[in-house]
Amino acid sequence: MEMELTSVIPSVPSRFRRGLLALVMATAATTASAQQAPPPAPAPAPPPVASTQLTQPTTPVGPVRRISIDEAVTLSLEQNVSLAVQRMNPGISELDVVQSYAQWLPNLTGQFRFQSLEQPVATTLQSGSANFQQDQWLGNFGMDQLLPTGGFYSLGYQALRNENNNQFATLNPNTQGNFTFSFEQPLLRNRSIDITRQQILVSKNNLAISEMDFRNTVVSTVRDVKNAYWDLVVAQSALAVQRTTLELSLQTLGDNRKRVEVGTMAPIDIVQAEAEVASNEENVIIGEQTVAQAQDQLRALILDPRTVDFWNTTFETTDAPSLATSPVDVDAAVAKAMSGRLDLQQARKQLESNDVRLKYFKNQTLPALSANVDYGLAGLGGTVLHRDGGGLDPGEITSTSSIPYSEVLKDVFGFAFPTWSFSLNVSYPIGRNGNKVNFERQQLTNEQNLLQLRDLERQVVQQVRDLARQVNTNLKRVSTTQAARSLAERRLEAEQKKFGVGLSTTFNVLQAQRDLAEARNNEQRAILDFEKSRVDFEASQEASISGAGAGSLTLGGAIGQGTGSAGSTTSVTPGAGRVGQNR
């Protein structure tokens, strides 16, 4: 450096040359020192402020109602709209039975008629004048009825008064009384069963099926209410887990800031903690949404929409999951389901109706043989015209006498002039007629439905066994997830202690927090699946259920790898197929 400066300033006197060189060297040293000094650390950017409101429960906007699971079930039975709709069906089916019986009720008939007649005549013997005139008053009443034996009877009385201009009439006006009775009884076809008796038996079975269907709806509704209640319980617990996780991440962030201020931690660790807080905030928001959805689901099942503050009522659950359970007796549960399950009873009732139809169609293949009895009584009265003529000349009316109507009634009900007849009527179509085809079709239908019942019984047994396994499996899951959660708590506690003495890192603490949150969520999911599988198992012994074992609730905000994932839905357990109904 000195040689270069000397060559640059050759003309400077030697006594000044050394002073100038010293000055230049000092300046260069100062510049080099300034270039080698580290720049001052920039002030860390202000971190995003986590909302402390997310760590506290949201204040309800409407009334808060504390409710137990039994109270929820009671409310649903009283106020559930869908259940109220189904409750009307048995009443409608009962009216069908009444309508079928109504065909056996007696039927009263009556008529009154007046007729005036005037017409030309072809012979004087018809009236003795150029035209024939007649006035007629007629009144009748009667009753007919279809009998439970398949027979049919009718009886009636007719009163008639005739007045005309016939010169040959000896009673003018005349009065008549007629009593008639008719009875028909099938002897082969329609003797043991007819369409009316078939309809009555089928409508009775349909009433029983309708009542079973309503009971099935009650069981399904109770099951839905219980599952919705546990959905809400676990959703609230999961939200509490997310808020606790957020509080832990906020605490870690605060500790890291203090360490950065005193210079014992790098600023980058604050950014990592801030990202974790933001992720946990998102999980809390998702958890609040899940709780709101669970509130709506339970509300729709147990409250009448016309209730005041229907949409603003917030439920505070009072029951916690009870994990104490006795071992599941699969054989007893299967036996109970096979004897009392409603969809099986409905299918068996339907088979009874099919047997009734088969009996009817078989009867229709018989010949139509019937016995008929007709009986009649008559009486005649009126004004008797006495004439002085004879033969074709009636002569003049010389006197009259009267036969009162009381004498007519006396003749009728005194059996003075009886008329009766008896007949046997038979008909039979030749060949493979429609009645035989209907009978053969019903035979095939009955065989088909019997096979369907056997398949339904197999499905019921399979479903009950699957649900029993789910109860046992989920109970084991609860035990293992509880142990995993306990270990995760101990690990977090250990990491926090190590971090406090400088033996761990922020990353390890945050990872332990994530693992604890995930373990708690896994425990809540296992508890939810256990409670719902137990509800489904109990319901499956009484009624058909759909979606058994399938989770329907997103617990919200499962912590994973610091990404703020919203978590996953409850697991879908095998054996959740719907058991169909044959009606």
C-alpha cells in the first residue's frame, strides 16, 4: 500500500510525504473497520394479534336451555313435526278398516212416485173409449244387506193405487199391497271368502303394519335425537379442545417474545409461533361452526318450528358420555331382534295379507253355484163397481162397495196369497281363465315374498352382529385414545420443562401441542363413535335403521403439521347397510 501511494504522489516533498501517507492509511483503516462491523438487527415486525375472544365461549344471542338426553327425547316425542305427520297414518288406516266393514251394513231404500198416463187404444176392450187414461200413485220402501257369509238378501213392501177409465174394471180405483223377500247364498265361489272379507282382513293387517311403521318411526326418531345430542356434546368438547390449544399456542408465543427481547431466542421462532396461533384460530372458528350446525340439527328434531325463539335457542347439554357398559350379548340381541324387530313383523304381516289374497283367488277358481229363494205376499182392495150388464157389455154401475186398505194389509201379512220359488244357478268358465291366472300369479308372489323375508332375516342378524362388534371395537378405541391423550399431555409437559431450561426448541413444543390436540380429538371421536354405535345397537333390536355406524359430525380443527387443517369426519364403520322393508 505504501509503495502504491509513493508512486502516485512522486512530486510531494519527502517531509510531507510521510504525513500524507499516515493520513491515508488511517482513513483506509477506518473505512475497512466500518465495512466489517455487523449491521444493526432490524426491529421485528409486529406480530398478528390473536383475538382473545376466540379463547372464550361465545355469548348466546337468545335463551339458553339446559337439557338432558332424556328431556331431548321427551321433547321430540311431543313436538317433532315429522313424528306428528306419521302419527296420523294409523288413524287413516283404521278408517280403511271401518270402510271395509261398512259394506256389511244394511241399506234402506224408499221411493214415492206419481204417474199420469193417457194413450190411444187399439180396441174398445182396452178401456171402452177412444183413449186410455190412468193415474197411478206408488210408494215402496225396503232394505237389503250383504251378509258375512257371502249371501245377500232384500225385502220390501210396495203400496199402489190405480185409477183409470177402463169400463171393464171391477175395482176402480184399486189399491194393492205387495211384500217381497229375496235371498241368494253362494255355495262354492264366494262361500268361504269373498272380496269384502278379503278387503276386511287385508285392511286389518294394513292397520297393524301402519302402527308398526309409526313405532318404527318413533324408534328411529329417538335414535336420531340421541345421536344428535351426542354430536352436540362432542362438538362442544372438541371446541373446548381447540380453545385450549389456542391458549397454549398464545402462551408459547408470549414466552418466545420475552426470550427475543432478552436476546436468548432468535426472532424467527416468533414467526413460527405466530403461524401456529393463526392456524389454531382457524380451528376454533371451524369448531364454532360445527357446534352451531349440531345445535340446528338437535333443534330441528326436538322443537316445534312455531316455538318462540326457535332459531335463537341455545342448548347447554347436561349429560356426559357414560363409558361404563356391560359386555354385549350378541346371541340375546339377535334373538330379540328376530322376534320383535318391527320391519320383520311388518314383512310377516304382509305375508299374512298375501295368504288372504291367495285364499281368495283360489276360491275364485271354483264354479259359481248359488241358491236363490224368492217369496212374495199380495193383497188387493179398492172400490168395487157393481154393474147390471154382462159379457162384452159391462152395463151401467148400479152400486159400489169398498174394500179398505186394512183388508189389503190383512191379506198381505196374513199370508193369504203367497208366492215362492227356489232355484240353483251355476256357471263355470272353461279353460285357463283370468281367475286361475290370478291364483297362479299370487302363488309366485307369495313364494317370492317368503324368500325376501328370509333374506331380510339374514340382513337383520348381520346388522345386529355388526353393530355389536362396533360397540366393542369403539369401546377399545376409547381406552387406547385415552391412553394416547394422557401420554401426549405428559410429553407436552416434558417439552415445556425442557424448553424452559433451554434443552428444547419452539418447534418441539409446538409439535407436542399439535400432537396433544390431535390425541384429544381422537379421544372425542372415539367417544362419539362409541355412544352412537351403542344407540344404533339398541335401536337395531327394535327397528330398521339406516346409516348405522356412520359418523356425521366434523369435529373441527384437528391439528396436524401446523397447517391448521379442519380435521376429518368421524369414521365410517363397516356394516352400515340399510335393512330394507317388504310391505
